[in-house]
Amino acid sequence: MPVITFKYQDLKDLGIDMEKDELIDTLPMMSSDIEDFDDEEIKVEFFPNRPDNLSVEGVARSFKGFIGQEIGLPDYKVEESGEYVEVEADVAEIRPYIGFAKIDNVDFTGDKLKYVMDFQENLHWVIGRDRKKVAIGIHNADVVEGPFKYIATPKDANAFVPLEKESEMTPDEILTEHDKGKAYAHLIEKFDKYPLILDKDNNVLSMPPIINGELTKLREDTKNIIVDVTGTDERAVNQALNIICSSFGEVGGQIRSMEVRYEDKTIVSPDLTPQKCLVHVSTANELIGGTSLTAKDIKELLLKARFDAEIINDNEVNAIIPAYRVDILHEVDVVENIAVQYHINSVEAKLPNINTVAYENNWFKAESTIREVMVGLGFQEVMSLMLTNEEAHYTKMNQTEEDHVQVARPITIDRTMIRTSLINSLMEFLEDNKHEDLPQKIFEIGDVLYLDDSKENKTRSSKKLAALICHSTANFTEIKSVMTSVLASLGYTMEITDSENKTFIEGRVADVTGESQKGTVKGFFGEVSPEVITNFTLEYPVIAFEIEFINR
């Protein structure tokens, strides 16, 4: 999870004068965790659902509300700058959306410049999915002049000096030779042109989502800045811009809006207009439990959460939500904030007034049988997370990326999606345990999740069984024998057909189906291809199978 580091003096400079011990006791009460601290600084961990708290300014803003020092909706005045950015049509296929803002009277002295860079990188993966969805650029506004242009440039045109370099490089050279270019080339290298942000004299501010230009590099004496946010998701672009602008606004930065002119529309960014959400007093009391809050109580708690509130009647309160609170999607999210401000330790614990008779789920009974079969065949069970990432799940497995359930704000960059297969998790387990003796025989029974428009929540879960064997002579005959034994032991018939599964060696992989009174299974088995084995830094042959249980 994101961890931010700041000095106690930083909070004092922002108006919070609290002793260290009291501060350390209080911070965890507002949905954070103390990672580490010493006599000068503290490391605080926040869940990714609160990206507005990933800067020391954001922490101070929330903390002031929690202790009642400052309450209500922060008021960040946005003035018109009179400037604009023109969006070229060609960028629509690459990174179609951009947000732009100017902020005057910033302060980068001391550690503040480092804090801003850390804040930017945290937002890159909390909201931006490691720049894939959103990329942020912050520039010295005093060395460039509008109007600005967001264009798609030929790979060998518009050479500029990228950050930390002394000579010009073309966009193509940056992707192949610059460290940042090589790290993020996968985001744009498939396109014929690359995005650039230019000023009126064609000076390059940024090559999103790769790197900024050296010309606009921030320094301690920088006083006025331009913030650009580009991406593939317009909502996420605007959210990231609102969070950054609000953070600078919290410490006196003057936010100035700019027009973004697309071919078919013109928008003004940033848009810090608050949103509204209706909260029911009865719902809040029911969800929190053990409380008898009134509409007036809820209004006071919302003010401490840095919202505004309007009492409509005894059971309804309109919560007015600041633009930087991008985590508020539903009434229950507002109730969560009410509970935090009420202090969760103040909620009286009690047993629910309900009697139930428990019985074992039929699938759990089936799982026990499957485990007995697999253990009897000499396999050891592993249990992995349902969360994985696109590189491990698709790229390393030689699979084409398909539509899947993504994590909106992942806790870590290697946990960005929910799996649709178990094999890559088992391969990662082998990679982590390749120092162990061979043979290794492992299996997993677990859930996967597919997108399914026919379902109410647009997803469908399913149960799968997968197994891997790794040793020097592992081959197709061995895994076929294991597959046959597993299905026979579970009471399924077995039918084999040709397969084109790219995870496996061509000609040494098969699809399998099975039928029984319990339902149907389908899957595949075979010899994992050398390329996939190498992708997971393994050195010996690997054979595998995976089956999905249907209509169980």
C-alpha cells in the first residue's frame, strides 16, 4: 500500500501543533497505519481508496477535520487563466484525454519538491495503473508560453532534451535508449506516432506517458507550474488533476483553469465543483450499528470529514463532497466516513439478534474429495491470491489479453486484476521456490472471475483446479496420465481434442472435457513452452493441467 514519509515539522508548518506521541496515537483512527517513525519523521500507510491523502497537505487537511481544528468543505478558488491547449485528432487512438491547469505561488523549498515527486509517483500507480491509465506531468510554467498543443508526432520528429539528459533525442530514441523510455515503452510503442505536449514555440513540455522535457524541470526556486494529466480514461484523468490541484490549493497555491479544446467539444479544467450524495439517517445507524445518530449529528460528523451537509428532513441529509474525494461512489462510502469521524472504537459491540443453523456447503465437500485425490497422486496444495497482474497473467503466459475485471485502485502494481486462470499463480510459486529439490508437484483449487453482461453485477465466478509438475524429464505422457487419473477418480468421463493454447508447446497440448452426473468439466493439459518457462526464470521442463467445474 502507498506509504508517505514526512517530518513532524511539516505538519506544524501546516498548522497542526500536536505532540509526537499524541499524533502517532491519533493517525490510525482516521483509517491509516503507522509504518515507522523516529524523532524527526513518520511513515504513514494509507489505503489506495484515499489518494487525496498521499501528500502531506492531504494528510493535514483530513487530520484537521478529524480533530475538529478545521471543518467543512475546503474552498479552493479557481481563476480563469485565459489560456488553452489544442488537442490534435491523431492522439485519440493513443492517449485521447488530457487535463491542464496552472498553479501560481507554489513553494518547493526544503523537502517540498521531493514530496511532490513522491506524490506524483504514488498517483501514477494508485489511479494511473503505472501510467497505463493516467500519467502526470508537472512543469515550470515560467519557461513556456501558451497556447499549448497536444499532438501525435512521427517517431523521428520533434527531438527534445528529456529529463536528466544534455542532448536532444527523438521520441523513438527515448523509447529505445532512455531508462524511462525503456521502462514504459510498452504503453505506446505499438503506435505509429507518439504523443507530445508543445507550447506556442514548439518547445516540448512532455512526452506522455514517458518523460518530461528538461526545459520545464522543477527546481526549488520554481514559483509557477503547469500540471498536465493525460490518459485513456477521461474520468481518471480529471480525478488525478483535481487531487493534485487541491493539494497545492491547500497550501496557498492559486489554481488557474485552462480550456481543453477537442475537435468536438471544449472543457474547462480543473473542475472542482462538489458533488452531492443523499444519506439516510436510518441507513447510517443500521450500517454502523449500535448508534442512534440524528440528522444534526450526521451533519456535524460530515463537516469533520471535510464535507458540507444540508439537512433535508429528520431522515435525509445531503452530503456535499469535495472534488478531490474520488473514492465516494455510493451512500455507503459516505456512511464509512461518518463512522470514521464518530470513532469506530465508540461503536458498541453486540451480537446480532438472529439464530441460524449452519451446514457445510456442497462445494466444500467436493473440494475435500478433490484434495484427497490430488494428495493421493503426490501433489502438494498451494493457495494464492485471486489478484494478479496483466504481465504475469497474459504476457508471461503467451496469452492474448482479454477483457477482465480490473482493480480500480490497486494496493500494489503487481495486483491489478482478478485472475481468470490459476496456472500463472502456480508458475510464480515455482519461480519463488526454484531452489527447492525436484520434482515439484503442486496444485490449487480456487476461484476465478469472468466478465459477464448477463449477470446483475456483470461478473461470473467459477471454480477451477490446476496442477504443475516440474522435473528434468517431465513430458506430455506424464501429464496425460495424471489428467486421466484425476477425472476418473472424480467420476468424470474424458474426451481429448486438439488445442492451440499458446502457453504450451505446439503438438504437445490438448483440450479436455469430462461429463458426470455432477456436471461438466473442461480444460487443457500439456507441456509448457520453453518461452513461458524462461519468462518465469525456471530451468527445467514444466507440465500442467487446468480444468473448470461447470454446473456443479
